[in-house]
Amino acid sequence: MNSLLIKDPLLTVTMDPENDNFTSGWVLIKKNKIDSIGTGKQPDADTVIDAKGMVLLPGLVNTHHHMYQTLTRNLPGAQNSHLFSWLETLYEVWGELTEEAVFVSAQVAIAELLLSGCTTTSDHLYLFPSAASKHLIDKEIDAALELGIRFHPTRGSMSLGRSAGGLPPDTVIQTEEEIIDDSIRLIEKYHDPEPLSMLRVALAPCSPFSVTPDLMKKSRELADKYDVRLHTHLAESKDEEKFCLDKFGQRPVDFAESLGWLGDDVWFAHTVHLNDNEIEKLSATKTGVSHCPTSNMRLGSGIAPVAKMLDAGVSVSIGVDGSASNDSSNMLNELRQSLLLQRLTDDRWLSAAEVLRMGTLGGAEILGRKNIGMIKPGAAADLILIDLNDIGYAGSKSDPLAAIVFCIGTQRVSWSIINGKIVVENGELKGLNLKEISDRADKISQEMISRSNKNSVT
Ligand SMILES: [Zn+2]
């Protein structure tokens, strides 16, 4: 297929400041780029998608996830805990990760992301059990390549074990040398800086309470050397804030600043607990944020000041976060949660258009992508179609754009095109047996839980 025409959508949402949204037009894709858009005579193409009654949007961009956690969704012992005790329970099961577990959990998460409109995703794999293969991230990269999603894996890490005052057990941390060596290996093997790259690597020490300041500094040096981005969890919970004040005498944002971790090549997940001065710092340094509303509710972390950040000029995107604190990888649902959660604060409310921008162009900016997140000639051909004929959208046509954010329930996207290739067709993932993947994931999940139970008894 060399050319693909999408014709007559109810609405095309461009996210392009220079081109308004338009009705009853067309978008022509040639190879992996958008060739042209218009409202007049439709050009010919090899393949045509009739999009009557559908909304055409740029694909959604997910900026924070831990795909391996799909294997430990709603674990009974971790259903009703705040972040630190939730982690302490789950570290034991995650300690049983294998290459196969990482591959299958990534298939699960990516399938869910694709069906909910995500065309570019990041992932943060930070747990490397001493007994496991050293190439776990390679396996999630294999899954992303197989399923065809645009991928930003981050090389996560933990180096501060319990014996040294950190939170994770010593059996799931690595030495700084191991982490740095593997970071270099992954960048050199996989990182592609080209404009329409399908895979870019970033570096992501896990959090202030699970790595050493020295590793944060070394990661910064490596990021500068290889021109890759930096990512971590920050200001997620009050416990983390207390940890930073007790251990480093600084609040999390000041701590990050002291390590060279503010800048336009850094994005933080969460930033729930920020004061006005810290919001100002994020804005002035162009540091990005991944807002994860479901996870923040699930773990009782608090409500991130998203409206305040946006008004101060901070770049804010949306992340589903890991599936042990969501417990879903539904990106459309995360847009809706972003809209609703902010309404429980004294801050101003977010509009559907603002949330859609965060979930598309906002994510692209944070990942340093200039050619995704919008529909315009020359941009990557990453597009989704949502069919408003679905029962869940009945009665919503007075504002089709807002319907995408307000009305999502169990609906899937009808079509998803990534890098010019059809990945979801009529609501089904092409070439993938979801039942098989789901069964395999269940089996691996149960095996990991029983192994960890056995270890805790012996
Ligand atoms: Zn996270």
C-alpha cells in the first residue's frame, strides 16, 4: 500500500495551530507520512477508508507506563495501599520477572493501548531481578516492533536497596556500573534519532527513594553525551516528599534541580505535590510532566495541579501509568479521568480540547517529537478514527470533539494507522489473537505469584 485516503469524516481534529479543525474533508497518506489534507475534490489512492460518522484525530501519545505490571493487576495484597506499602508488597512478585513475562505483558499493554487510540507510547521498566536475564528491555522492544506501535522505552533502574536506606529489596536492584553499561548498550543498539523514528531510548532512574544521587548525575552525563532524554517519578506522594526532606534536606524538585535534572529534555511522571515556586521552575526550565490521574486516585496520592501548570506554561502530557496502579492501559479513558479529576480541586476546570491537546501534541512535545501529535502535511501518518455511531456516543453529536473525552466507556477506536500502516481495522487488532495473549499472561501471572509466595515461606 503506497497511498491511503481517509474520506468524509464527521470531523478532523488537526491539533495544528495553523490549520483549524474541519468537517467533511479528506486526508491523504503516502508511505509513512501525511501527504495532503483538504475539503475539496478527493484525490485517488490505493486504499480508501470511508470515515462517515467518525472523528479523525492524531494518534494519542502515552508518556508513562510500566507494562510489566499488567501481570499484577488488582493483586489482593496491594489493592488498598498508598505508594510505599503498595510497592513493598509488589516488589516481591515483580522479583519473579522473566524475559517471557516481559514480552507477554508488553503484548497485553500495547494491545490495550492500540485499541484505545494510542499510537506512540513510552514505557518505564526499572526492575531487574538479580536472577533474571539482563536483557528484559529487549523483550518489550520485540513486542513493540511486532505490534507496530511507535515506542519510547526508557531504561529504568534501581540502585538504592533496603540495606542502604532505600525502599526496594536488594534482590531487585543493580549496581551503578551494570545500569550505566546496559544503558549504553541499549542506546547504541536501538536508539534512532531520525525524525520519523519508530524507537527512541531514554534513561530513567526510578525515583529519589530507589536510586542514588550519583546514578542520577551519571544518567544526566550519559543523556548529554548521547542526546537522549531523561525520565523519572517525581513529587508523587507525601511520603516521597518526606523522604527527600529527611535524606537530602530538599523537596523533590529542588533535589532534581541540584542533580541537573530540570530541562527541556526531562519529563517527570506525576508531580502531584508542587508549590507555586516549583511550578514556576518547571515552566522556566521547560521540564515536561506526565499526568497520571487514575494512578493518583488509585494510590490516594493526591490531585496534580494540572490547570495551574498549564497556566504557568508547563508542558503537560498524559500517562496511563503501570497496570498495578491503574489497572488498565486505556488511553482514551485516561483522557476522561484527566478532565474529571481536576474538577475536584479549587483550580479552574480543564476543557475537552485542552485534555485532547495534552493527550496528543502535549505528549509529542515531551518526547521531543516534532512530527507526531498533529494532522498536517509532512507529519507522521499516525491517525485514529473513532466511530460516533457506537451506542456509547448516541446523543453526543452536538459536539463531536468533546464527545471523544466526555463519553468514553467501553468503546474501541475503529481504525488506527501508525507510520502509514493499518494496525487496527474495524475495531480489531490486525494479526493478533487476543485470547491467546490473555491466556498466556494469566498463566505467567499465576506462576509469578506462586513462586513469590513460596520464596516468602522458605
Ligand atoms: Zn509510574
